[in-house]
Amino acid sequence: MSSAHNWTCPTVELSNGVQMPILGIGTSQVGGFCQDTVLYALRDCGIRLIDTSKYNGFEVQLSEAIRDSGVQRSDLWVTNKLWPEDYGYETAKRAFQTSCSQMGVEYLDIYMLHWPGGMQPGRCNRALRAEAWKAMEELNEEGLCRSIGVSNFMIHHLEQLKQDCTVVPHVNQVEYHPFQQPIELMEYCRQEGIAFQGYCPLAKGQALSDPTIIQMAQKYGRTPAQICIRWSIQNGAITIPKSTKRERVLENCQVFGFQLEEKDMEAINKLHDGRHVSWDPTNVE
């Protein structure tokens, strides 16, 4: 695969009927950022989902990559996130407009609450989440974001939001890889019609040296990264590996030409040991 023209990414239908690509490219401050690699992912690899956040600080660079890719805006899926310092009704709306302006887009495909904690001293996290979510519900109604979601939310956060607000999140994005498998959360999301999205599918590289993953890679004639990404996708998770290297991005796309056998899926499922390689939101109220 060297061209965007010879494959189409499968999609997941969200509860509002919108189709979201099941594979994309993530961006974060950890491990660096390469604008040229994002451009390559869009222009040459057929990637259509870009995941970012205000917190990461790459909005302007991503706007340039989107522009230079030549891909029509309607063919892209752009994810951005509201940072907790901007939680609140008016501040959320202002932050949304700023992010759209920075990214050079008129709308987002999904806007997310980035983190369950409000990070505003003296203010209740639950109340801040509800205020910000109300603003996002309105942005969604107005068509400024096609869908709205949350990131790093546990079941109790989702339950509170359901009680406080009108629209159930369309997506919940959390850390997900062979060592961190929040099965109860995944089942809850399934029951509530919330699409499950996983970040850090390679456990920041830790999964690539696991003997079980290496054994699978040898069996299927694939790379350890491809095994991890394929496992994630086969479990129904929208998956967003990140890399600053072109060859890795291309490798990460090539996961639709094979399928892991059920016994191999089970073997990877057993690798869960509860470790986090990113933020742990479990104890946030």
C-alpha cells in the first residue's frame, strides 16, 4: 500500500448515525511530533482520521498538513479536545472557536472533553463537566461539531454525565492496549451505545517486545505493531497509533489484509496486567 487510492478504511457507526473511521493517526507531545509524517499519512497512506487536542499544541501545524495533503475536508475526520482549564459554558465555546480557527476548519467531526478532572480550584469536577458538556451539546445541535465525546472517562463519570445532561457521548477515548484492557468500561460503553476508542495501542512500545506478541508476529508474517493494532480493531476499538516515522505510519495502516484467529485473540486478551503507560483517571471524582 503506497497510495490513498487502493484502500478505504472501515468505519464504526456512532449512535447518531455518523460514520467514524476505525483507524487513524494520533498526535501527542510524548515522543515528539512530525508535521511531514502527518502529511504523508494523509496524502500517501490513505489515513483520514487525525486525533489531536489543544493541550498538544499542534493545531496550526496540523492545519498546514491538512491543507497541503489536498484531501477534501469532507473526506477527513478531525478530532479535537477541550482542555479542562476551559471547562465551563462560555469558556468551552470560546475554546472551540479558537481551536477551529487554529486548525483552519469550519467544523470538527468530534469534540471531546479531554479529562474528567476540572483542574479549576474550588470548582466541582462534576459541575464543570456538565457546564462544558452543555456547551458541546449546543455546538453539536448547531452542526459545528458532527459528534461529541469524552476522553479518559470511567463508568462513574459517564453515569454522572448521563444524569446531568441530554446527549450521551458518542465516543469514549481511553488508553487501550494488551496490558490495559478495561473490559467493564468497554461493556458499559457497548450497552450505552458509546463507541469505544483506544489510544496507546502499542503501550508506548512496551507491547512490541512481549513474547506472545512476537510469537504472533512470526506466525502471521506481520510486525508486532501490526498484531497489536489488529487485535485492537478486531475487539471493536477505534484505534489511533501515533508515530513520527513515515515507515511506521505505513506499517500501521496495513492491518486489514489479515485476521487473528480466536485462540490468538484470547492469548492477547490474557496479557492484561492493569498497567498504565499514560494518565490514570480511575480516582478522579
